[in-house]
Amino acid sequence: MIKGSVYMPGRSAVGRMSQVSIKYGIENYFVPEGEGRELENFRNQGDISMQIAVDTSGASGIKAVLLNGEPLYVETLF
């Protein structure tokens, strides 16, 4: 590993037409009931991003969901 880099292991899969996908175990995030559809709309517009916490062994978790760069949901576990 390169000093100062972040290591996050994933699982790759090859789908139809040789399309490769990588799963990191952080693909799902649960929001309060009734708020998911609006969040999906923002995601589809490209307005959603995530802050990811990664420990020294490569284990990761969603630290915050951002809407246009501003925290929308913040996990207090990190």
C-alpha cells in the first residue's frame, strides 16, 4: 500500500456485456420512513454524495450523506 492512501476492499462481478461492478458493502443506507423517494430523486440528479469512514484494516461505513455538499444525515458512531 502507498503511504497516505486508503485501502477499501471490494468484491467484483462481471455482468451482461462484460460490465464490471464492484461492491464495497456500503451500497445501502436507511433513512427515516417517507424520506427515501425524495432522496432517490436527488441521487438521480447527481446531488447526493457520501463521506465514508475507513479504518486501518479497510473496513468502511457511511459517515454522512451529503446533499449538494451539505450534511443531510450524519452517523454519530464515527
